Amino acid sequence: MREVESESVDAVISTIVLCSVRDANQCLQIIRVLKPGGNLFFLEHVKAPCRLYMIRFIQVLLDFFSCVAHDLRRKHQEVGIRLCERGRI
């Protein structure tokens, strides 16, 4: 995304990206290219409600093993925090 000018994009659409980025700083490119007042639309997977406890349990297990296997260590949380700190989402 370095070829895209800063503050030149009206909207960014992201699908299942924030949870799989190894370096949270890479996601800050989203903020860099968005025009002031631009929109970030993102789709991320979330945990099932507690009432669906078996599905939620499986999701938690898969999340744990996925993070261990890919050495992500909850990077998706760091990415979200950094984007929020920039005040754009």
C-alpha cells in the first residue's frame, strides 16, 4: 500500500485481516491512506454468544492453537488498539 498516497482514499474494506497480521504497524497504513472522515469497513470473526457454549469453547480452542501455530499471540488485539489510538475507528 505504500504506492497509495496519504489521505487519498474515501473508504477501506478489510476482511479477516486484523486477526492475522503479524506486525500491527502494517495496519496503520489503513489510517495513513484514509481521507479525513473516511470510512473503514471491516469484517472480523467473533466469538459465539455464551449461550452457544459448545461452539464458543471450540472457537476458543481453535483460536489458542491458531495463535500458537502462527506465533500471532493475540496480535489482532494489538492491531485494533493501535487503530483506535489513532482515533479513526
